[in-house]
Amino acid sequence: MTGTEPHLLVVDDDARLRNLLHRFLSEQGFRVSAAADAATARQAMQSMAFDLLVLDVMMPGESGLELAEGLRRSGHEVPILMLTAAGAPDDRIAGFEHGADDYLAKPFDPRELALRIRTILRRVAPPIPASQPLAPVQLGPHWFDPERGELRGQHGTHRLTGGEAALLVALSRRAGEVLTREEIAAALGTPDAGERAIDVQVTRLRRKIEPDPREPRFLQTVRHRGYVLRPGT
């Protein structure tokens, strides 16, 4: 390894699965650290920087959902991929509501996990073709820079998760146009995310760009069609 590989933290109380994922993801070219519970994960994050967390939902003590929510509340924008034996749509929505960027139900093919990790990492800083640069977008007192994936305001840069930045880039590319939920999911590289998952991502983003998220001015819902970004002062 060269030291520039993405550094992952795998958090799972199942020692067999934890070791399997450590070995497999290392073979896939990632730097991998592992933790058996949320407390150990928090300690690791205090001393090391991670590019992505692979986080099990069901753990003794603090659950993966609680850990994800706590990290988001404290300002951590590190991407999170949730792993859980619960595959029902409501469980997936709960993962997104607590700050996850993606969700994979057990049992899963490790190759799909590696693919999803790479997809998330690519959209953390979405590439903008040089031939089609996007100018910063004004959203009231905020300015969003699509090339950097940064939201700036009067008091500096606001934290966006990788998923939130990718969503705002996708909407900025087609500002003023209505995008269906399917088009948004495809642009985010999560075509199987489902409509409610997209709605959750939109709700999270509105909390950061709207003066009143309950009456959105910039990221508006178009009934029975999808969403549209309307930049403005």
C-alpha cells in the first residue's frame, strides 16, 4: 500500500464477519481498521481519520443507528454505510434518517459491499467535467460550490455529508428542472434506494439550506413528479 488508499473503519460485534471484511477489503486495496463496538469506534476516530465507516446496526450497548446519529449531531460528515440483518424498507429508511449514506442488508456478497463503498467515495467529491464547469449556486445567504461540494455562508463553510453534497450537485446540474426520484437515485449511484430514501435525503438537505424547511424556497417538491432546485436570493 502507498498510504493514499481510502481508510475504512469496520464496526461489527461479530468477530467472524469483522475479520472476514477486514481481510477482503484489504485485498480490494483499502486500508482497514476494525472495532467491535461503538465505544471502540469512537476511540479510533479520536486518533485516526477515516474516509468511510462500515457500521453494523445491531450491536450490544450503543447501536449502529445511535452511533451514526451521534456522529452527525457532533458534526462528523464521514460517509457511513450501514450493515444489518433487517432488510425491510422501514429499516433502510431508519438508517438514512440517522445519517447513513447507504444501506446493505445481510447476508450480502462482499463484492457488492466493495462496489457500494467505491460508489460512496466517488460521490463524496463528485467530479465535474472540465468542459462543463458549474458556477456556484446561490441559495439565499448560502453559496454552494458544486466543484468542491461545499456550502458556504456568512459564518464559514457548513458541513455536508457526502450524500448531501452529491444530492445538491445533482440538483445544481439541472437547476430549474424537475428531477424524478428515480433520476436523483441514478445520479447518486443508488438506483435501488427507493422513493422514501430519496425523500429522507431531501429532508436532511433542506435543514441545512432552507430558512424554514417546512416551507422550502429553494429545494421544492413538485407533486407527483419529483424535486426542483430553484436558486435565488
